[in-house]
Amino acid sequence: MTISTAAVRTDRPGRYAKQLVSHLSRRAEGEWSDETGTGEIRFTSGTATLAAGEGVLDLRIDGDDLDRWEDVVGRHLVRFGTRDELVVSWQRADGTQGTEQRNDGQDAH
């Protein structure tokens, strides 16, 4: 199992995290706590952990298929934050650069 993280700058980290957990929980198991500002989404081969901080949404994926889960989490988050022009740039625990998701003007599904 490997790890990838991203820190996404936004004025609304809690709102986006809650929306992301709610949306992705349709196909995976997820939970969000408004009280702690943290959540988790459990996929078949990985787990995404979300933490809303002051002006930042911290994301962490623990899993075997990082490219896939980085894309799923990042793509949906960028779509939700289109107006805020969110950018998700992943960094792997081994020091290598992960994938990056940004609004390219096309609707991502």
C-alpha cells in the first residue's frame, strides 16, 4: 500500500470536503464529521482521508492504485470547485510527483 497527499487551497474546505464525501459515498463507503472537519471515503482498494483546515483542504490517499484514486478524488473536487478554480496536485510518500487535476474547461465525469 502506498500514500499520496495533496493540500488544496480554498476558502471553503469544509463545504467541498462534505460535498465530496457525500457524492463519492454513492459508490463507496464514506463519512463526514462537521464537528471535527474530517472525513473518510473507503474504496475497494484504497482510502481517502479529508481534513478541512484554515483555508486548505488536506487530502490523503492510502491505496494500491494511486493514479486511479488521485484522479477520482481530484477530478470530482475540481468539478465541484469550478468557480474557485481549484487545483489538486498530488505528492507521493516516496517523493515522486503524483497526478494533477485542474479545470480544463471540459466537464469531467
